[in-house]
Amino acid sequence: MWTTVDAFHRDGSQVPQFFGKWPFVRYLGIQEPASMVFSLLNSLSHISILYYRSLVPASSPMFYVWHGNAVVGFFTWLCATAFHTRDTPLTEKMDYFSAFGLVIYNIFSLFCRVIGPERKSTLSFIAAGLFGLYAYHIYYLAFVHFDYGYNMKMNIGVGAVNGTGWILWSLYHWKSRPYVWKCICVIIGLNLLVALELGDFPPFFWTFDAHAIWHAGTVPLNLLWYSFIIDDALYKPPKLDDNEVKKMV
């Protein structure tokens, strides 16, 4: 492969992708070393749930919802780590299937935050619908056609609904909850990183491509998100003074 890459360079031609992938320099046999390292860091970032546990009481309404998010996120990024270490049919499916699972759980978390986790009957109905969507998506990829374009559209579509929901929720609470800027920054940051990945380009030093940079950018965004959910759990609305209470009566 590298002989071919050198030939393209000598001719002044742009190096193409090989079987849908850019050429990468391998380290310790790892096929995509930068993406592998950044995926592992993303997985480890979900250990921040331990810091969340140290500050937030178990009685907090979203306590267990965010624990579920941490478990799904940790597992998803471990699958990505395996895939970028060695691309096989198994690791590819692990990466794609778990990634969409995280997207689905994220939008479920949004519903929990908006309508309240105590409304279990409503959330059960929503969870069933989301699980049905997930099951159909996995079935289609596994048994009908492993369509990369379809998979990307599904992830972007569901992710866009999730991001829009969080932005609207943050704007609604902008004046009363001073920490919602963190949520907005995370959503905007994720969208910018997705746009970067869609503008694919050859890897710098044959190591850092758009996908690797996207994975690098999500690490600090994960940490900022944990800061946001901690602030959200500990937030206490300001008490109204007597005059404000009288106006409400």
C-alpha cells in the first residue's frame, strides 16, 4: 500500500482511500492508532459518573438515568476502541450497533429530563418506541443490507432531534438556570465535530484524520456534560420573597 502512496506523491496526485479507508501508519499493530486512543479516552471519561455519585444524592430524579447513560457510553466507546484497533466484521458491528444504542439512550434521557422520570407509564411507552426503532435499525443492518449511508442518516437524524430538544430546553431555562450554557456548548460542539467529520480529508502524518479529530473533540465535551448534569442535579430554585408570593396569590 505504501508503495502505491509514494507513487501518488511522485505524480503529484491526491492519495485516495483504499477500500473506503485512508492509509494509516500502524503502531503496535493498531490499524487506526489515533482514533483508538481517543476512543479509549472517551470511554474512560464516563468514569466521571463516580464524581457525579460523590456529589449527587441517590434521591435526585435523574440519578439512575445518568448512571445508565454512563454504562452505555462506557461500553460504546470500548467497542469503538476495539474497532479502531482491528477492523473485522465483528468489531465493525459492535461499533455501529453500540453507537446507535448510545444515540437512542441519549434521546431517552432527554425525554426523562423534560417530562420527569417519575412519569413511568409515559416513559415506558416512549422507551418501547425507541427500542423498536433500535431493533429495526439493527435488524436492517445485520440481515438486510449493511448500508453505511443509511446508518449515518439514522444517527444524524436521531441525533439532530436530541440536540434540538436540549437546545430548546436550555433556552427555556436560560434565565433561571445559569449553568445551561454548558449544555448548549456541548450540543454546538458536537455538531461542529460532526460537520468536520463529514468533510473527510487525508490524515495528517498518516495518523490524524477527521474521524480521529472528532473523537478527540468529544472527550472534553463529555467532561463538560458531566459538569452540566451535576449542576442540574444540585440546582435549587431561588426562594420567592413575600411580595412575589403575594403577586402569585
